[in-house]
Amino acid sequence: MSAPTENRSTVTEREARQVAEAARERDWHKPSFAKELFLGRFRLDLVHPHPMPAEESVRRGEEFLAKLRAFCEAEIDSARIEREARIPDEVVAGLKELGALGMKIDPKYGGLGLSQLYYNKALALVGSVSPAVGALLSAHQSIGVPQPLKMFGTEEQKDAFLPRCARTDISAFLLTEPDVGSDPARLATTAVPDGDEYVLDGVKLWTTNGVVADLLVVMARVPKSEGHKGGITAFVVEATSEGITVEHRNAFMGLRGIENGVTRFHRVRVPAAHRIGPEGAGLKIALTTLNTGRLSLPAMCAGSGKWCLKIAREWSAEREQWGKPLALHEAVGAKISFIAATTFALEAVLDLSSQMADEDRNDIRIEAALAKLYGSEMAWRMADELVQIRGGRGYETAESLKARGERAVPAEQMLRDLRINRIFEGSTEIMHLLIAREAVDAHLSVAGDLIDPAKSLPEKAKAGAQAGVFYAKWLPKLVAGPGQLPTSYGEFRHGVDLSTHLRYIERTSRRLARATFYGMSRWQGRMETKQGFLGRIVDIGAELFAMSAACVRAERLRTRDEHGREAYQLADAFCRQARIRVEELFGRLWTNTDDLDRKVVKGVLGGAYTWLEEGIVDPSEDGPWIADATPGPSTQSNARRPYGS
């Protein structure tokens, strides 16, 4: 039996919530389509007509994509990366020469200054040939040094680090620790002030790019002391600093070429000038950075969908069973229809969210989170369906297929590579809670004190009065709306009638808001424990957002004479499929096994069902569930391997 892990930090549930709540962006200075959707207000005007990029942005973006495509086709050998579990040095050198490290960095710092839209198109392109290369570029730019410095860095920091990030240096983001995942209140890495420096001590886990990085963004806790506010704080750290040891390069079921490791800091001295923002702002910086940084994952998910569709089309037309092509068998055809319609919707969600980020007229924190959640879940399902369509060949590796004379289609690799996206940058379960918190923000703003057990009676009374005013105005608006008028959204009728789906979205948005209100009324302060209910609420909102994006994109393509008829067909198919999923989710809001599941879990943890585990041999080797992360000097050799060394 493994010994318990020592030196764990102890944080109460309330303390953990307080840390997470303090890091949230509390104010809404700009409109949010998704936030309004959860409140029962279908603000189509915020996304239609579909926002369009500037001509110069398109020109520069397309010019770069052409160069990047040529490089991917000629220089990136996906099979070699999978086989050797390494991205060759020459590939990274070529990406640097192209300027791919600085796609989102302003030209005045040596970057390309691409829009979010074209940055995501580039990631989708690279990720389609090698998800590992896509992860390298994404981790470097979306959550590594460039993005937080762009948003929160000083001019001196930008001048010092951004030119390096644009052309030569690879960066990594270090937040997670062996015993700290999505609960940052337990962060153990410390940064102790010492004159005009900080001294870092601690261990970081799952440091994507950390094995090869030149620059690191490190989150560490500054102790509160005289003259120091303290709290979780962000630092730019030179990877070659004395006291930094990459103790291990991690290996995974997929993304075998990523350089992800364990990094130990022992008395690492960091100049105070390298601190990003004030002390205590680190977690807020991380979360704000992710508001747009999260769009990199759905970009690669959309690219994966395109590849799944291509392979499904080619294979199911070639393969014959019982006298006709595989695709013409209804059981297989339904899978192909799902892949085609969902790919269209994922790209619609991605392009809409990206262009909204570029225009900066809307607050897209919920949209980006929904894109990440929905993209990662649906891409996994599409890849799983592709493996099923391919049958035994889908389960066989590309290398084995090639060795016996067939096309080397890496379907099983795609499934393995995509699986991490449901965990990366906020697991599906955490994304449900994060989005749910934002979705009910309006309610908590007016009635939060009413359901907070720590508040006094006078505070509850005041909150009750505020809530009464808000709900007296809000609730009546959930009764009726444009979705009940057969003439609404008539501009979306062109051969195929998409207006019926938009009316459904409007009606269902109000229904969703009513369900959320009923849940809050029923459970009040216990609402946050109803994670099954909240997850379904969020999933319904995600489907409605995707339906909206699909319809708006179809109309944009129609007006521009770009496959408009086909786009309308795909949008219609997707919306009809999504509506079935939405109705199922609504049914499961109130008809589910959530309460029973909790009882079973208590039985499992209490040992009531250990008899059920009999009759097997556990192949796991002995050892602690969580590695010891006690601060101190490293006893291992440095596994750091910068590219080109």
C-alpha cells in the first residue's frame, strides 16, 4: 500500500472558492452574446451580420498561410514525429525562419501581427499535419510569454522579451504542480522577496514546452509581508537561470512530440523587474490570458474535423460492403452526416469567436470558453466515429497499414492526440463550472448575499430587496418573444429555411433561463454543488451558441456567393442534430441519477463495494499517487534540451 503524500497544503473549500472568485473578471463593460443567451435574451444583433476581417488583415493572413502550407507539406513529417516522439530541430528552425513563433506579436517587436482569426487558421493548418507542432506553437503564443506580456507587461518588458519570442526563443507557461491542478488556492511554489529580486522555490508539473523553453511564465505565491501585498504572482523567468532543473520529460498516450516535463526551482533568483503586473494578480492574469488563448484548442479541433471528414468521405466511397459503397449504408451515413455538419459548426464557432476577439467590441470570455468546451468534446466524438467507420483499419496504426501495403491513415493517432483537449487548459468538468459561474453572474450579483450562509440578516434583507426589483423586470420577459412568431428571422429563408432554427434558439434561450432560475430557487446556496445540473445547463448553452454561429455563417457564405446553398444544408443538418441533443439535455435536468450517484460514490469510497473488484490482477506498480514536491535542490540530471543544441 502506498504511503500518503507528505507536505500537502490544506485549504478549505471556502478558501479555495474565495481565491478563484477573486481572480475572476467581475465587471462586464462590453456586451456578450453568450451571456445574454444564458439570461434568456437572444441578441442576434451582436453576431449578425457576421463580423468580417479588414482587407489588409486578410491579405497578410492569406500570404502567411500560403507559406506555412508549403512548409508543412515539404518539411513536417508527421510519421517521423510520432515514431521518434520528437519534433526535429530543423522543423523548429524552419518555423522560426517563417516567423511562426511571432504570429500574434506586433510587427514593431519583430512579429507578424496576424489577427486572431488567421492565427487560428494557421494553428488548424499546422495541427492537421502534426498536433504536436500545433501544441508547440499554441503553448508558446497563447499561454506562454507573448500573450500575458501583450496584455499586462510594461513597455520595458515588451522591448526585452517580445522580439526574442517573435523569432528565436520558445516560451512555456508553468502553473500546475504535482498536487495542484484546477485548485490554485493550494499553489505551493513560493517567490520570496529579497531586495530587488524574488527567490523562487517549488516544483511545476506538465510544463508544455518546458523541456525546450528559453523563457518561462511562472506562477508562484509571494508571502504577505511588510511592503508586500503577497498572493499568486506571475514572473518571466530565464530558463537557464541557476537553480532550474528539468527533472523529467513526460510521455503521453498522444501528442508524442510535445516537450512537456517536470521543472524544479531551487533558490532561483528573478529580478523584480520581471514580475508581470502587481503582486497577487497572477491568477487573474492567467485567466484573462486564457479568455482568447483558449481559442487555439478549438482551432485545432476544427482542423481535426476537416481531416476526419476528408478520410471518411474517401474511405466510405472506396470501401464496398453488401453490394454498395459503405457511405450508402444508413448506419455509416449517419456518422458521416454528423462529422460533416459538426465540422461546419465548429469552424463557424471558431471564426465567429475569433473575429469577435479581433473587433474587441464584445466581451467573449464565455464564447471562448464555450468554443473550447464544445470543440474539444465534439472533435473527440468525430475522431471516434471515424475510427468506427474505418473499422479494424481505424484501430491499426498508420505504420502498420503502410507496412502491409495500404494507405497510412493515422486515425487511431488522431483519437489519441485529441483526447488531451478535454483536459488541457481547463478540463470539461472545470469548464462547466467556470462557464456556469459566468452564466449565473447576473443572478449572483443581485441575489448572491441572499443565498450566502455567511451573510447577516440585514445583508440578506437588502439582497432580497435588490433581487425583487431585478426579477420583477426580468422574469416577465421570459414568457414570450420573437421565437413564437412564424415570420421572425425571415432573412434566413433561402431554399433551406434556417429561420425555424433561430426561432427555436430564441425560445430555448428563454426556457434555459427559466430552468436556471428554478434551479437557483430550489437549491439556493447548494446550487454550486449541483454540478450535474450546471453541466447540462452549460451544454445546452453551448449547443445554442453553435447553432447560432452555424446559421450566421451560412448566411454570410450565401451573401458572398461562397457555397451558400451547401452551407445552408450543413447548417440545417447541424441544427436538427443539435436540437435532439438539447431536448435530451433538458430532460436530464430533472430526470437523472445524480442523487443516486452520490450515494453510490459514498459506498465506493467507504469500501462497500470492494468485493466487486475481486478476480483481477492490477498491473499498476507500487508508488505514491502524487510525487513528492518538497522544495529543495534537485537530485536528478537536467533533462532540458533546447532546440538546436
